[in-house]
Amino acid sequence: MNIPDTNVGVTAYGVKTGIITFDDDIIEVLKKTIKKNPGLIEDDDIVCITEAVVAITQHNVVELNDVAGEITSTLKLKKDSTIGLIHPILSRNRFSMILKAIARTVPEGKVIIQLKFPNDEQGNPAVAKEKVKKLNKSYNDVITLEEIGNYRLLHPETGMDYIDFYEYLIKEAGCEVEIYLANSVEHMVNKQPDAIIVSNVHAREEFLEDVKNGGFKNAITLQDIYSDPGKKIYSDFGLLGSNVLDPVKEQLKLCPRKPDEVCENIKKMIKTEFNKDVEVIINGDGAYKDPESGIYELADPVSCFGCTSGIKNKNRVGVKTKYLMQKLYNEGKTREEIAKIIEEEKKKFVKKQQKQGFSAQGTTPRKIENLVSSLADLISGSGDSNTPVIVVRGFA
């Protein structure tokens, strides 16, 4: 494809690196990949690497029995303790292995799960809205499994009955299980378990505060497990953002360690080896919602785990072309004059990061790192296209 740069806006494409394993170094992988075709990158590109391959090359992996030990130690659990989980997401990849580890902490005790309704935080359905209405339940009520009866919702994409699946995982560990639906933390606090884990992703701090304000002190979030930087294996987000690496060996992959530092080292290597000035991102899930299933893609705690300083915390601020065009057209400007003025306005916005004024109307300033991470995930992760590296060009 040979298209003049003047006719192309933002472009993004996946780069195949081959299989990446524990034996690899992510910087060396990128070096070898680019050497095969130096034309892959140009100045001002943004090179995105999916967080999974970075974490794998860092050996940032934990085993379930060790996870259970960390939880037991942190919450001072006994074999016959009762542990409550507030608002875990309904996911085999993201939570089922964590649930198995939690159940192993109380093999002679009990696990109580409080699910959010009608959907979990990611939009995965627990019960139909119509069923909630038929039961005459409000947002603050409790819904028991007996009340739901045969009206459980299956996952719209996988067909899984997650309530049944989570019950099975807990019973498999030998302990009792209780599952109900409720949105307020007071229902779990009133049950007075020995410990509580706030298990959702994005509203975790708010819910943990509610739990502690309710007088319950032995409570943590999933971020509090494996988040100690003094240990060899850790993530700033703890178990948040982890997912299954090997279900047979019961391994969980955590998020990458020191992601900003990794990005800076990659940027330095590309400058040294290929004389190209680029920015680098380590991306996770894209932050978007599927309009059909209603599922919010972002199961990771953030969409961008790390990036180079050149784009960190900087907004992409643009002009609303149609507004400017019509305004200038109404003023009698020629087509050529309109195009020139709009281009000048764009340059001003990039330089000054202006967010007010007529030109910005209808645009929503967002961080470059989050927008590009979502774009990278759409191209790579969500399509599972075996392209852990995405190059984004022309994004200003």
C-alpha cells in the first residue's frame, strides 16, 4: 500500500512478534522484530505492547496455593472462618481462579458472595431487569437465589451460569457457600463474617470505605494482595487485572511491574538501535462498552498500565471541524482559506492544550494514553490476533 502521507490520518497496525515465553526479554523481542523490518516504525509513532507479554517476560506469575496463603495471612483466617466477597465480576478468566484460592483459605468454613444486580460492574448480567420488577425489588433490596428460581440469566456471550459455576468452585474446596444479590455493602456487614474482600475493580475504594464506615475493619480489596513492591513478584494493582495463565498448573498472571520504567527503556532502545523517536505504551483492556451485550470491556483496573513521559497525562485536544467549517463558510471564506485556518487551529490546540472556546465545542478532551490503549486493544487483544505489538501513527 503506497498512499501519500497527506491523504492519511491516524493509522494503527498489529505487529507479529512470534511466541513470547518466560525465556524472552521484551526489549530483545522488540529489537529483533524491528530489525527484520526497520520500516515498521517512524519518528513520532506510539508503540504499544500488551501488558500480558510484558508480565510474562518478567515472570510476574503466582500460583493459587500461594495466593491462598497470602489471603490467609493478610486477613488472619482460620480453616473454619467465614469470608465475604462483595461484588466479584462474573468471569472465568478474571475471577474464577481467584475464587478457588479464596475458597482454599477456609476449607472447613464458609464463603458468602454478594453479587451486584442486575449486572456486575462490567455489565455481565446476574438477573433480568424484568424479574427484579416482578419481585417488586428496589436497588437497595436483597434478592435470594430462591426468589430468582429458574430465572437466572446466562452470560450473553458464553452461555455460562455463573452463579452455578461459582457455587461449584466453592463446594469443590469443601466449604459452605451462600450467594445472594444486593447492591449495598450493609447486607454483607450485617452478616458479620470473619473477613470481607471487596472484589470489584473500579469502585473498590468507595465500597471498601463504606464497609469500614459500617464498623467492619477486617476488610481489603483485591489490590491489597500481591501489591507489596518489597517482594519479588508483585503488581501495583495486586490481584486486580490478573488472569489465568495456566489452569492446569493453577497459575495467575499479574500485571507488569514498573511499567513506566519498562516503557522508557524500550524508547531508549529504539532511539539507540534505530534512531527513531517514539513514545511507548503498555496497554491493557480497552475502555469501551459493547452496545449489544452491554458488557464493559475494561476488566483491568486501567487501560494504560504505563507509558513514556512524552505522553503521560497529556490530553488529545482537537477542534470540531464541522463547527469551524460552517462558521468560516458563513463568513464567506473560500474552501482553501477554510482548510488553512482549520489546520492552524489544530496546531494551536496541540501546542497550548486549550479546552475552551468555540473551536473546541463538541470535542471531549481525553488522555492520549487511554485513547491509544483502547485503540491498541481493539486491534490486538479483543481480536486475539497474535499481534502483541501495535504501532499507532499520526496520533496528535
